[in-house]
Amino acid sequence: MPAPQTSFVVEPATRERVTFRLGFILCCLFLGTAITEGASVYVLPLTVEQFTSNPLYIALILALNPLFGVIAQPLAGLLSDRIWTPVGRRAFLMIVSAPIVALALVFVPYAAALWHIVLLVVVIQFFQDILYGSDQPLLADLVPPEQRTFMLGLVKGFENLGFLFVLYVGMKLVTGYRELHGTLHYGLPLYFIAAAAQIALVMLPSFFLQERRITSNTRTRMTPAQYIRDFVQQPMLLRLASAYSIRSFTRTAVVGFVALYAVKTLGFTEDQIGTSWGLMPFVALVLGIPLGLAVEPFAKHRALQVGFLIIIGTCFVGYYTNSILALAGVALLFGCGDMILEVTHKAFMSDRYPADKIGQLTGAVNIFYALGRTAALVFVGALVKWLNPEVDWSSVETVAKVDYSAIWIVAGVAALAGILLLNTVRDFRHEARGTDM
């Protein structure tokens, strides 16, 4: 084994252990943003489908989310590294962005034309991405390295609690509302709940975050060239970010289209989607903390490869899914693999973040995630359209069935690419501890 590279282990922003108050606030922030994200992932595609059944058009509109993430998340990360306000730096951006997202969510059920949806999606996703660019650096800001996998498991557990709420409660409300009112103001109960969550769980807790002010004596003038230079000079970060992009592609190929797959391919209702696919965030909620603790002793690139391997097996099973019970089993396996990737990957990358550049580097990494997500949405949307040549896309009412099963093949191939890339990565902190997997 190569000699440990202790010089590559970056001094963290804090060594103080997380208090109950801080942990509670972080969990609220991730829960609130997850409810909005859940509405975007599971109800927004069905909302867009009320105006067009063309999978490519749907994919392009959904791709506005990660596309704006390429701009908003790095901007938020860089800006929040360099500002200070009476309420903090990351907190300030969350306090401003959350009510804007909430207001846009309230208007979504009242959209009367496709361009209304597009405009609202632009507003929601731009400011939601600012929220992501602000809250994600907090884990490296306020959590010491030895607690990060545990805290990632905890906050991701609450994040998945938000997705569980959307799938088990929100989707049931959407089904009940549609049965009473038809497609008029489609999804209204869930959009309103997501708006309330932005205020109660994101904006208000942000006032009590009590961030620490971090200054740098080596602050340089930021240019595009300097931004890239700061990123690539961190050992292994470029490869880890590339693997993160592949992970994003893999996950989005399934999660981004699973609601349409369930409704248009398997013929499920919104309630049945929640009942079956709800096991994915459920297993993540239950296993988040145990997995966070379990992966800590091991080389993180090997843990990531295990997560990708589970995803590959899941995709093989998912391709042959044809019932609610079968989709529930797929969700269970997918959630396990996805949670291993989630609690490992961000903690792994945060080992490369200097204290005064946490937001900047987190934003740069999020560019890779956004590009992977955008590519998956556009590619899968175009592929599904191409694989259904017999469908007449000109009328929403005439499109009863669309085969979305290609999502499993695409995700499986992408996961294999992730495993191969991670063979080129090393875990310096693991090596410095003098342990081996």
C-alpha cells in the first residue's frame, strides 16, 4: 500500500463536537428543503404531464432544476464564504431564499399554461439551489471530521423523513384531491405543505444557527481561473467530484422518472407510488445513522463502490418490476445502496475542504452533481421518446401508456462507470490512520 499522505489531510473548520441544539437546527433545515425537493421529484413531473406527455419536454423542464444549480449553488457557496451579516453568512441566504420558494410553490397549482409552469420552476429551482448551496457547507463548517459521517446519516435521515412524508402523506393527499376536483389545481395540498415547510423549517430555524465567523489572511481576488485553480489543487477532489457526477446521473435516471414509470408504464395511482417507492426513503431513514457509523472505519472509495454495486443489482431487478410489491422491494434495495453513497461521498469530499473555502469548494462540487443530473434527465427523456415510436405525443389525452423501463438500464451502466472511476481514488485520511480495508 502507498505511504500515507498525512500532508493531504486538511485542517477542519472546527474541532468542537456538535451540540443537541445545532443538530436539531441542521435536521430542520434538511427536512424543510427535502419536502420541497420531494414535491419537485414526485409531483412536479405529474404536474407537467398535465400539459404535455412528451417525455423529452417533461425532461427539459425538470432539467431546469439542476441547470440552475450549476449557477446558483456555486454562487451561493462562494458568496456565503465571503460575506458576514448579523444573522451569519449561510443563514442570511437561507432566510432570504426560503420565502421566495414558498411563494412560488403556492402559485404552481394555479398555473394555466405550460409557460407558467416553466416560469415557476425557474424561480423555485434557482432559490432552492441557493438553499442547497448554503446549507450543505454547514456540515463542513460546524461538524468535526470524526462526526461527519454520523451527522450526514442523521441529517440525511431527516431529509428522507421529508421524502417519506411526501410519498406516504403528500401523495395520498394528491390522489384524494384529484378524485374530488379532477386535475383542477393539481397537487395543491402538497405544494401548500411544501411552502409552509420552507417558512417553518428553513427560514425560522436559520435565525438561530449561530454560525462562527471564519476569516482568511490569504484571500485572493476571485476570477474564473482562480476558482478552477482552487478546486483542482485539492488532491483527489476532481476525481471524487467526477464520481459524484456519475452518482448523480445514476440516481436521477431512476428517481427523476420513477413517478412517470409507475403511472405511465405500470398504471399506478399517486397513492400507490407513495406506498411502494416510499420504502426507499424509509430504509434511508432507518439506516442513515448505522450506515454513517459503519462506513467510517473503512476506506471510503471502497464503501462507495459497494454502494454502486448494490445499485447495479437493484436495477437488474427493477427492470422486471410489474407490481406494487415488486417496486417496494426495488425501493428497499435502491435506498440501501443510495444511502451508502450519500453518507460516504460528501464526508469523503469534505476532507479536502480548507476552512476558508468550504462554501466555494462545495459549490464547485455541486456543479458536477448538477451536470450529472441534467445529463440524466435530458438523456433519459430523449431515450424514452425514441423507444416509444408508436406513441402520438400531440395530445395529452391520447397518451395512456409510455414505456419508461429504460431507466433501469441507463442507471445500471452509469453505476458500473462509477465503480471503475473509483479504482483511481485514494482515501488519505484512512491511510493516515494506519488502517486498511
